[in-house]
Amino acid sequence: MNLPELETLRFPVGRFAPRDAPLSPEERRRHIAEIATAPADLRAAVAGLDPARLDTPYRPGGWTVRQVVHHVPDSHMNSYVRFKLALTEDRPTIKPYDQAEWARLADGTLADVGVSLRLLEALHVRWVALLESLDERDWSRPLVHPEMGDITLDFLLQLYAWHGHHHVAHITSLREREGW
């Protein structure tokens, strides 16, 4: 497999490319709506897949569909907590985590995907309620990511709207390639 093909398999919706300037209220509403629909999109992406297909990597050397499904709520729970820390603390430093190692744990490789789909749905109800409550000042609240430096809630909003699409596309593009 050549590098452009591998890049397309790794980033089927393209690499994350945030806007540097503060988002407009309309852009924020659009990203919040994308976060709100992510659980249903993920559920639809895996609908009808049997265990063998759930245990198929979405690309050579990549996670299985099951691991992707379990990764999304792991990642989004971390983001939800990061939003809350930024809203309640002065420039908090957040703790990164090794998502590849998390994906290798038993709950990411063996658990029924329905558990993570339900977790994601409940989490997003809370998260969207929080996001919709923020005022203009809140979006510029800073937090420190040890690997990325200073970031804002506007940045995180863009990242996690993209993140949901990114992983749903891993699954839907695999299904399309395999004719599932």
C-alpha cells in the first residue's frame, strides 16, 4: 500500500485543521450539532455488523471496528472532563492519556459495542447541554495540554466535532470497501 492510500485510510475525512480565529456563534452551533449527532452516526455505522466484522481492522495495522467504537467514548469522556476543568479552574493543565494502550485493554478489545454506544449517547446528552450553556467568554477559556501547549474551548469544540466524523468514517469507509 502506498503512502497516499494509507493516509486516506488513516484520515478518511482529512486531517484535523482547526481555525485559528475564534469561532462565530453559527460555527459553534454547527459543531455542537455535529457532537450531538455523533452517537447516532456511530450506532448507524456499526448497525448489523457481526462479531467477525467488528473485529476487523479498519486499515492495515489499525484498530478493529470494536476498538474504534470503544475509543470514541473514552476520548469524548476525556474531552468532557477537560471542558469542565477549563470552566471551573484557572488555566488547568490537563492529563493526556495513551489512547493506543487504552484501546488494547480488555474493555476495548472484548466488550460488547452496545455498552460503549449507550455510554456515548448518555455522555453526549450531558456534554451538549453543557456546550449549549456556554457564553461567548467561555469559549476562549484556556487550558494547557502538555503535548499541544495552550488551547481553548473553541479549539476543543472543533477537534471533537471532527473526531466523531473521523472515526465514523473509518467504519463506513471500511464497510464500503468490503461491501458490507
